[in-house]
Amino acid sequence: MDSILVKGGGALNGQIPIAGAKNACLALMPATLLSEEPLTLTNAPRLSDIRTMTELLRSLGAEVTSLQDGKVIAMASHGEINTRAEYDIVRKMRASNLVLGPLLAREGHAEVSLPGGCAIGARPMDIHTDGLAKMGAEIDLRDGYLYAKAQGGKLKGAVIDFPFASVGATENILMAATLAKGTTVINNAAREPEIVDLANCLRAMGAQIEGDGSACITIQGVDRLHGATHKIVTDRIELGTYMLAPAFCDGEVELLGGRIDLLEAFCEKLDAAGIAVSETDKGLKVARRNGRISAVDVTTEPFPGFPTDLQAQMMALLCTAEGTSVLEEKIFENRFMHAPELIRMGARIDVQGGTATVQGVEKLKGAPVMATDLRASISLILAGLAAKGETMVSRVYHLDRGYEHVVAKLRGVGAEIERIST
């Protein structure tokens, strides 16, 4: 099992290219099931989660080809479609559940295993299935599988009121509604850039969608969708992660492809902490203003609020801030599992339920630590960049699910980091 060795202390300077969004790509790929014509995605990230989705789509009968060193994904679902998504694949990644809506919309029935993914809290499928039931699907849970069948063989438009703004449920219903009979309205829809990206792709395929990016999305079903080519939006979580790097280590880093509009709430917190963010012709430039950063309070919220996927990285940064910071996690209840590992590095963190209080220290110290989930993995690596001595981060297989070429990208701006196979 691989580990990553980090030697802290040096400043970071240079450019880091930001990949296409993993979470957007994982929603866009199942859209190929909605059409018999080819769908091509450009600016694709090269990640293990993308390979898992590729495996799943191929098991369903789709043709999926990786081109240009994985940066282009060419897909087609013109043959016979298998409507059973098996546990052995689905268990690897929660986003596998995004084939449910497209399969129901195209074939009128589906059998999809309940999903897996990072152990960061309960993420039930009820909101997905309740929405599809409103559209005329009969759904039964047996032996760990969701058995879904559209009454009369075709989904029907409906008004769906989500109890909370679920990204995955919004994506599933959005895709299902494109081929449903009549009009579907999603109230309390998620507003994330990945939702807008999916809607843009579906529109390019011929879908009739309005209101994406707001809390109310309206979809007028059509008889068929055609092929399209779509460029995947910049990964705002990878962007935010690497924006923090020079704040840990000093220096100045330019993030190629970065956009402030993807992370406005996050950028506001960086500004309050004493980190300067400026736009360039190629993206965003980030540098610490003067000396030690200032403590700030953070509350995770759905977009456009502070992203839960950047909470672990921000906590690691605030471990060396001047003053006391309070972080409230309101999205996932088990997302402070990185705190004990940061404490091993000398951080002063007190976790009480969904709130973590961080008392900043002058310097973290290198130590052997263990990654517990995807975002925790990168937070420990960033902490190692700022720590005195060496930090060995083990169980970094999580990392490959969400960050491509981490070692190469950080080395490219001057970090002392290497991957060690054991």
C-alpha cells in the first residue's frame, strides 16, 4: 500500500494546472445512457473514480474509450443496454447511483445496487427514490438492490420538492426528467457548478432545461436526445486545495484554469485569513500577504456556501493560524476524522459533535499519519508541507480517487514530496 513522504519548510512558487471536475465528470458520464448517439467529454480528470465509472458503464453495455492520455472520454450507448448495476462495481463509489435515473428514463426499469464510497457520513438514497416515485416509478429494495420500474414503461413529469438540496438527487432526477413525458419541476434543487455543467451538456444533447444554478429547475421532457461534445468545468475542489498550498508554505502559485466564481465563499475566507487571491489571464494567483495567517471561523454549507470538500484542507491550514478558529460541519457528520491525525502533528483541536475548535500553534511537526478519506488525504499532505521535518502519509489510495498527479503537481512548484510503494 503506497504512502507519500513530505518534507516541510520550503516556499512554493510556479504554476499548477487544474483538471476538469471529478464530481461533474461522474454525473456527465451516465448521461451517455440517455442517447444512442455518441457523447464525448473533454477536459476529463484522470482518476480512479473515472475508471470505476467507465467499468460500470461498460458493464451496462456502453462503449467507453479513453483518448488523449485520458483527457477525452468518448462514449456511445447504441447497443442493447443491461439494466442491472452490480454490487461488485457500485460498492466502490457512491456516484455509481447516478445510472439509476438514466436507466429508468431510457429502458423503463433498472436494478441498481446500493452504493459505497468514502465513510464520511450517512448519505441515504431515499431522496433519489422518492423523487423517482413521484415520476411514476415503483421502487423496491431487496437484497441490497433497488428494483425500479416505470409505470407504463415511461416516467412522467412531476413537481418534486426536495427536503434538502441534494447534489446527487438533483443530478439523478434531472437526467431522468429529460426523457420523461411532460414537465418536471425540481424545487430546492442543488445549485452547484457541477449541476449547471450537467444541464449545459444535456441541453447540448437536445434537452429542454431552465433554471439550473437556482433552487428551481424546470425540465420539459423530449422524445429523444442526440449526441454532443462537452468540455467539463474546472474542478473547484482541486482548485481550492492548491490555492491553499502557498498559504501553508509561503510563496506564490498560479492556478491555471481557476475561476473565483466557482469558490466565492471560500475566497472570502482566504481574504479574511490574510491570503491574497487575484485573477490572471490564465487563472488565479494566490500568495500569503504578510507572515502568519489569521484565524477564521468556517461553516460548511451547500453551494454557494463554503464547500464541505474543502473543510479538511482549511482545518489543516488553521492549525498554524494566529488565534482560535471554529469549524462547523453541517453536511456530513463524520467529517472530522482527520483531526486526530493533525493532532499527531502537534495541532490543538477539540472536536465536539459537528464543531471543531482549532487553537493555532506556531509550527506543526512531521509525523507518521494515516489518511481516512479522500479530502483528509490531501489535508495531511498540505500539513506536511508546512511542518518541521518529515511527514509520512499512509493509506493514500483514497487520494487517487480525486487528485491526479498530486506528487508531480506539487513538485512542479518546489515541494519536496515523493510517493513510496510498500
